[in-house]
Amino acid sequence: MRKIYHRIIQISGNVITLEAENVFNGELAEVRSGSQSSLAQVIRLAGKRVSLQVFSGSRGISTDSEVRFLGHPMQVSATTDLLGRIFTGNGTPRDNGPELTDHLVEIGGPSVNPACRIIPKKMIRTGIPMIDVFNTLVESQKLPIFSIPGEPYNQLLARIAMQAEVDVIVFGGMGLKYDDYLYFRNTLDEHGALPRTVMFVHTASDPTVECTLVPDLALASAEFFAVEEHKRVLVLLTDMTNFADAMKEIAITMEQIPSNRGYPGDLYSQLASRYEKAVQFRGENGGSITILAVTTMPGDDVTHPVPDNTGYITEGQFYLSGGHIEPFGSLSRLKQNVNKDTREDHRTLMDTMIRLYSEYRDTLEKQSMGFRMSPWDQKLLKYGDLFERNMMDLQVNIPLEGALDQGWKILAECFEPAETGVKTDLVKKFWSK
Amino acid sequence: MSDVNIKTGRVTGVNGNLVSVAFDTSVRQNEVGYVEISDGSRLKSEVIRVRGREADMQVFEATGGIKVGDAVEFTDQLLSVELGPGLLTQVFDGLQNPLPRLAEESLFLKRGTYLYPLDTERLWSYSVTAPVGTELQAGDEVGWVPEGIFHHKIMLPFGWQGTWKITWTIAGGDYNIQTVVAKAQNESGEEREIRMVQSWPVRVPIRTYKEKLLPEEPLVTQFRIIDTFFPIAKGGTFCTPGPFGAGKTVLQHGLAQRSEADIVIVAAVGERAGEVVEILQEYPVLEDPRTGHKLIDRTIIICNTSSMPVASRESSIYTSVTIAEYYRQMGLNVMLLADSTSRWAQALREESGRLEEIPGEEAFPAYLESLVASFYERAGLVRLRDGKTGSVTICGAVSPAGGNFEEPVTQATLKVVGAFLGLSRDRANARRYPSIHPLESWSKYHSLVPAEDVAEARAMLRRGNEVNQMMMVVGEEGTPIEDFVIYLKGEFLDAVYLQQNTFDPIDSACSSERQRHVFTKVLDVLKREFTFEDKTIARNYFNQLRQAFIDWNYTPWQSTEFECGEKTIDNLLYNK
């Protein structure tokens, strides 16, 4: 029987300190005060003094609250029973289902040996032309969706979840509005995707500490499906800026020296240790983890520490602005691994359409400055309009091949083949008459 | 050594990856110790501060599970690397653990698993250089083994003071690295054994050379913008700061593949694992055109990616540079590519925060600048005691927060490097690769071409840029044609010379002879007086010229196509 401690000597922020023995770093404890009880985790040891971070916050904790150490770190049940379930940020069920206690594994485990990784070569189809054609998503990729607050980023995430060809979806919500949580749950349910989904949801009204646990819980269960069950797992995280802000809040109450705009000095390492869980394992049916994470940019500022550090970690980014995925700035660093094997016209069409769209943007600028529009400018204006309506609009939902055909149609409607600079053999084969 | 002599201690506190240890007898600063935790694993740690009877140690692993009272065993050794044949082609983590062999045990990097870095069973064909009776000093050649195409010297251990006389040598033949290959005696009569492998503490520079020389000879990278405009020298230092998405990694990979160095050490310091995987899988098949061997045969990879423990990220940069110095001592030209030094600085910052030191700018430790300086100072061209020269060239990638070069790591780096190749997001967005900014970058080393020619070309770029700025205000109509031609010349230089296609096998590798040849022709265009009737004609002419030059860039050096291309250009130029 483990000893119960009753004398808390310090309460500050979400951290309580007491004197205890035989406690290890990272150990979980249960803190009970009156009828309330919360989990807490050891974050610092100094002689007999043990500091614990209380998941539900320190409000209402009294100096004589009961603290019982559990002898294990934070864990998640690694079983297929996870599927179809919804949990809170501390891993307890949110859906009135039973607690899962079988086959518990530690969260935040070690990283994959780089020598065991392979170069990813499989495309993930989403039915969204701006992704499939222009910035192809690749299995095992880690990609953020950079967005200003107010953009339909959660809708985009939900659509990708529904349409992506993956086996398991792991959803991690951080600081989510309750409405958004319901939106995700209902959308997944309507499309029948819930039975292959695990959700860890921290809503905006839940305790801050739980927000920081969500990515680890989500990724530990994703790792189980990918490694043990050889599944292709898609992890959706929204919103990583809330996660970073929760870390900032905790670091400051812990009196850590802030580095940049109040964020802790280890922000990069913290974000990287989560994103780097994205991996493709060897073998024909080797599992994989793909991570798509919303990162809202405060003030549309990409140099803000959260998007900035994220950009250095991830393999590209999708910019969501004005209700669509921006063709410029968005980048999939892995697309060249896959887009040579889709269809022979894929790369050429991708380059040509983007180049012409960029010329269209220049023409728009000229137009707004009052310069006269040449016949070529008129063609570009027509093209830009068609491109925005039939390719960029997030409502467009067609498979890659359909989108490529659509692209040729748009080109044919606006230009002569020679004006596009496309190689003659491709024009012969694909140009719509 | 008996058990009595083993120094021990007990854990008294844990804070992040820092543990406090009460020691029983004595400790050394930067000594390595192992924390023994209840699940049986032993976690490697390093003493970084001593206060009273307590030592603060940084643990090179995750610290979950450590208890107050856990035993600590000190080794009395500073953090060291093993130096000997077999380092080439290897992939190590920041503590010199061989990653491929760790992979045989587990998919994941289980903490507390340490393997000997080198293969102890492989046999090397050893030849004696210094027969019995030879007097040697530290770093002098005792014998040698062939390692791939290299003459791998077995040297008198770097830490041996004074003069040593060889008293015994093994006969030439095949031995493993642990074999005693010679014995030597110093003036005071002490006799020691020499093996093919020796240890060296990573934080201490290897200084067993005769003198340090001024780096003057260019290190050809085959990037035109670097070799001609912002050259680097054998034994020099340079940095490549740039925001994300500006092409830092592609540039580093290009340097690793095509630089004319003997040995390339790629240090992936806190960066994406995926990028290392590309090197791991491609270098064993890519050919090094200069030697005909595979690229991996001249490469060593030190890989401590972003999700691996922060403390070993900090040490990985020293591991890399120590291995570089080891090969320099054999008279080789070594290039160390560290991507990225910002992640190393961040590791220092994390550690400094835990030590509760008074922070400097942006919470980086106050001693950041001196650490950055002493790291780059380990580069250099040296004359060895046998008269040969060897060099370590260091290229540090810097990832400035927000792409802002004013931040402390970039500024500390700029103070000590010999060349600055600043990458620009604007150039990357405009697909002008390599995205090195031609107006902001600088180099203190000698170019392949005469300095006044480079100055002339740069002046053209600057004036072209000024005209471009002006045109944005007054429009093309309001620009005089003379200015417009200057603008076209600047753009022409940028398009045909500064930009280079990294993915094309020919254009990506531009040899020094070819650079000299092409640059003369480009300069000819820049100097030439042109008269055009109007701007459209001028633009069309330069478009034609640009196309001809670009096509020329894609032809193999001195082939018939190359000569053909040159003729086309000459026709355009002289028959106008």
C-alpha cells in the first residue's frame, strides 16, 4: 500500500509542492480535496521536496489535501478498444463509455531511430485539387495548416479527415470551442467515420494543463496503431497555437525565463518532439503516422514564434487565407517524391497553372493601379477567375485525375497551346479540343 | 581498477534533464557519469556545474523515472569520442552511438542503450611507418591502414606529452582496431601501448599540428554564386542563415555532394529526421564524380535530430568537429556542415535556463558568443609536423527566428565567420535558386576570378537593382533606355550565372575552369555597350541571350554541344 501525504507546503499556479520520499520524476499522483480529485504529475524533485503539476488546476486544493502517488507515469491504453471513443485531455472518457485499463503504455515515448526510417513514397488522396494537384500530401508527412483565426480551418481539417484514404483517424483537440468539438464529432458520425476514429478533446473551458497532454495522448495511441496494428494513421491536431500558449502559461507560473514573446526556450524542442512522431515504417504493410496540425497565426504574422518554429520543423505548410489554400507560400516538401508517378502531365500542369496564376496576380495589381489591360491581360483575368472557381474553391471535390483534366480544360478555354509554354508532346496528348 | 576506486554519488534533485548529485569523494568538471535508475537502465550524464558537495549533471536522455537517492557512478573521463579506422560511411548520434546497429535492436531509440561506435571485429591491413627506435610526438604517424581511398594514419595518441621512442612494433598485417600495434617509451622511462583507436575529449580542440596558416586556397563548391562571388577557403568558416523554406537544406546537400573536399561530415543538429534519411538512402548509391567512388565513402553523418535528447544535441556539434580535426591531422581537407547551429544554441539556452543563469538577449546565455566563436575557431588550415597541410572548413547553417538576421545567434556567428551567405525568402519565392542574396552576402576569401572583375559584376547587380526600384515608382515608360539596359544586364547576370539548377546533373556542378570561362563571357556582355531603338527590342535581345546562356549551362563541359552553344552566343553578341 502506497503512503498517502497530507501536507502540501506550497501552492503556486497549477503547481503544488510537498515533502515525500521514493517518488520518481514523471510519476502520476492523485490529489483529493473534499469531493474533488485530480491527477497530477511530478515535474521537479529537489531533495524531499516534490513539485507536482495538477491537471485540473490548483483551485480549491487545501494544504491538507490527500496526495497519493500511483507508481507509474501518464499512460494510455494501447488497444483497438480506443476506436470510436472520445476522451478528455487527461485520458478519461468523455463519452460515458467505460475506462480503458488494458495494456497501458507510457505517453511521450522515445523517438524512432532515423536509421529505421524510409523515404516516403505514397500519396494520400484528399479530393481537394489545391492539395492533390499542387501540394500533394504524402503518407508520413507532417504539415501544419497556417491560418488566421476565423478561417474555416476546422472545416478543412474535417473534410480531409473524411476523404483521406487512411485506416485510423486520431483527433486531438486543444482549446477547442465546445461547438467545434460537436461539429467534429457530428461530422465524423454523419460520414460513418467515427468507428475508425479516436478523439482526445480538450475544450477551451477545461484546465490548461490538460491541453498540453493532448498531443502526447493522441500520438501515443497513433503509434500503437501504426507499429502494432500496421495501420495508416492520420493524426489531426487543432490548434497547436493553443498547445504552445498552454506551455507558455505553465512555464511562466513555474518562473522559467521566457525566450521570445513569453514562450519558453524549449518551444522548438517541444513542438519537434511531437511533430517528429510522423513516420513511415518499412515493409509492404508497414504502418505510418501522418500529422496535420492547425496552427493559427496571431495577427496573420508568420514570424510569430509558434508558426515560425513550426515551419522549421514541418515538411511544408498549407496557408489558409480568404477561404482557400493559397497557391503561393503553401508548400509540400515531399510532393516531388510522389507526383512523378501519378500521371505524366501532373508536374507540368502544376507548374504551368501556378506560373499563369502568378501572372494573373500581377495583372490584377496592374488593373488596380489603373494601367490599360492588353489582350493578354484579358486572357489572364479570365483564367484567374476560372482557376479560383474550379480549382481553389474549397467546395471543389474531385479526384486527382479529374482535377488534372479540369486543369487542361481551363487552359484550353483561355489560351492557345503556345501561350502556356507546355511541351508539345503533352499538348498533343492532353489539350482539350 | 578495484571497486573501491569508483567514485559514486546519489541523486538529490531532478529538474527537466538536469539532475543534482551529492558526490562522495570528488568530481571533475565535464566528467561523464551514469545515473542508475530502478528499472535497471544507466543514463549517461555530464557534470556541468559543481556547487559545494553537489554536482549538477545534464542527462543525455529523458529523465522520467529518476528518483531522489538513485545511485550515480562517475567515470573520471571527460565526454569523449573514439577515433580510429571505420568512422567513414558511419551514422552516429550526438554521443557517437552507431545508429544502424542500434536499429538492429529496436525501431525506437531506447534510452540507456550505448554501443561501441566502431566495429571491433573488422580487420584492417596495417603497415608500419615508424620502426623501432623512431622518436615521435603526439599526432605523428606510427603506421597506417587503407580506409577506402584514404591513407588513414594511426597516430601517437594526441594526449601524450613530450617525445616518445618506439620500443616495439607489430609486423604489418590484418588486425582489428583494438590490437596493440606498437609500444613507446618517454624520457622518464614510462612505456605505453598504442592501438589503432584512441579516445579524445570532444570539448578540447586537437592541437597536435605545427602551426595554423591563413586560409587562402579556395574550396571549390561548384556553386557559381559561391565560388565566384562569395568564395570559401580551405580551412575557412562560413554561415548560411535563412528563414524556413529558403532552401538551406537543399544548399547544404548540394555542398555535401559537390564540394571538392576530401571528407565531408554532415552534422544534422536538431533538424528533421526525414532529411537525414535522404542522405542515408541516397549517398550509398550516388557516385562522387571526382573519385568514382560512392559519396558515402567520404561521408560521416552525425545525426541528432530535433526529437532526440537536447543535451546530446548540444554535444553532437563537438563530436562532429572533433572527428573533423582527427582527419585533418592526416593531411586531409575536411568540410563540416552543421545544420543547424541555431538548434545547438537553443540547446544551450534550455540548459542555461535550468541552471537558472542570468539570461542574455532573447534568453540565450551570456556566454553564447564566446561558445560560437570557439566552435568556429576549431576550423583552420594547419601545417602538420611532417610538412603536409590539412584543413577543417566549417559551414554553419543558422535558422534565425522569424527570418530576422538581427537575432543573437546570427549576429554572434557573423562576428567570427569569413563568409556570409544569407538566404532570402524573396529569392526563394521567386524560384531564384540558390537563394543566396547577391547584394547582402559577403566573403573575405579569394575568388576564382580577379577581384576587380567580381567588383564590376556586383556593381552591375547593384545598379540594376536600383533601376528596378525606380521603375516600380515611375513605370517602365518613365525609365531612360540606358538605365533600362543596366537593369536588363543585372537580371541577365542573375539568371544565367547566379541561378543554378541543383537538380540538373550538369548545371548543378560547375567546375572552376568552367566558371572562369563562362564568367569571362558574362563579363563581356556586362561591359559591352549596347544601343537599342526601344525597350521591347532590348528586352527581346536579352531574352534571346539569356536563353542561349541557359542552354549553354546545360551542356557538358568542353563537349561539341558546349562549343556549339558558345558559337550561338558569340553570334548573338558580335553579329548584332
